[in-house]
Amino acid sequence: MRYRLRTLLMQFTLRDLLWLIALVALVVVWRSDLAKQEAAYRDMLRFRMGNDSRDLSIILLVAKQHPEMLTELKAYEAANNKHLSERWSLNNRLSTLVNKATNLYKRDAENDLPPDG
């Protein structure tokens, strides 16, 4: 039993189709609002939990041999305490610091290897 779209649509009135469209639109709007609320809650939870602790530990480890990293970390923490509304910029600054610390750590680890021979 094959249905064609035209014959299937002719079984419903225009009012039924408009109600269906309105219902689907409401579900889409509700779901997008729920996703925004979930993202905001996740960001608040991440902020409360101090998700930066793992990243800060590698910076502190590298800062023992590279004091400029400690200076940059202090500047980041001061900006973090002052400008909480600029969260994206602060996260970008932290990720840059983490990448720099990771690269310095790898470079120092390569230079500390004993010579083969």
C-alpha cells in the first residue's frame, strides 16, 4: 500500500497542518532554549569548580625554571579576578599560557636527556 504525498496531505485539513507546524516550531524553540540554559549552567559549574587547576599545575611546574611564566600567570589571575565578564578572552589567554608552558616543558625535557654513547 503506497501513499503519495499529495494524497496523504489531502487527508488532513489546512488547520491540522498549521497546528502541526506550530507544534514543531514550539518544540524547536523549547529545545534551543533548554540547550542555552544547559550551556549557561555548565559554564557556571565550571567556573565554580575552578576547572583551571590542571592547567595551572603545568604552568607552575614550568615556572620553576622560567620565571616569566610565573609573571604571566600572576597577570592572568589578576585579570581573572577583575574581569569575569570577559570569560572568553581569559580562557583564550589561559590556553595560550598552557600551550607555552607545555612547549617549554617538552623543550626542557629534550635538553635534559642524557647523551647516548
